[in-house]
Amino acid sequence: MNKSELIDAMAADAGISKAAAKKALDSFTDNVTKSLKKGDKVSLVGFGTFSTSKRSARNGINPQTKKTIKIAAKTVAKFKAGSELSAAVDGKKK
């Protein structure tokens, strides 16, 4: 499912216009992004938790040249699925 399909599904499920669904989805993603930039977690009980993690600098190998390269340290976004989401994906009811 891509963003457009998600907006269509949200609009149909909530009985709202596609424009309102797009605005709601954009607001959600913007606010999650802002929270993660500040280093905060975003927890949605039963669904999951968005957080950040620091990845340290490391050495890698360029697959074309086989030469060692330095990969810089960076902060990455993570998502850990909640129990209800995990159970639904697994096909087990909770």
C-alpha cells in the first residue's frame, strides 16, 4: 500500500474527504518526525513505538572496488511493533 492508497482507505473508513484524510496523515507524519528529531519517542499503545537510535561509525567495503571505506555515525529511526499489531500480522487474535 502506498501513500495514495492509504489516504483513500482512511477517507473511506472515516467517512471523510480525501483532502481531510491527506491532511490528517501529513499531520501525523510531520509530528512523528518532529518528535523523533527532538529525540523523543512516539508510543501508540497496541500499535507500536517510533524511536531513534545512534549508529556508530564503522568500516565498510565498497562492493565494486573492494576497498575499505569509512561509514559515518548517524541517528536512525526505528519502529517496534506493539503486541496487538504483532498478533494481527501473525494471524493470532489477542
